[in-house]
Amino acid sequence: MNKNRLFHYTVGELIEILNTFPADVPVLTSGYENGFENIQEPVLDNLIHNPGAPYYDGEFQPAGEADGKAFQAVVLARLVRDD
């Protein structure tokens, strides 16, 4: 990722990164509100499904250390600007 560029990733760069992850894991993204942002570097994370969570928290949450229902997913998190 090059933070000095307007766009942090091109399709080609993102494909190269995604090819390093297992092909059968789901892909999720962060969100909330509106508009669009650059993404952070994709990561493989342990998550749980929590469909009862409020919409602003998302239906998937980080898994705790001992959570037996955890699964892995590639997360494309939006860049959070603090301005």
C-alpha cells in the first residue's frame, strides 16, 4: 500500500494480495454511514457471526480467544481518517 498515492490499491495489486489467502475463505468489508474510502491492507481475521448486532456494529464481529464458533475471513477494512 502506498499512502502517498490518491488510491492505495489498483485491481491488479489487490488481486496479487488476495491470491496469498486461502481461496475458500469469505471476504468482508467494514462500513457505516455513506461515501467511500481507500482500504487498509487486507488481513485474515478470526470472526464470529452475530446477526443480532445493531446495524452500525455490523453482523460480523472479532472473535474472542476461546470462541468455538469463530471462522476466518479476509477483511477489507476502510481507511479511517481522523480529521
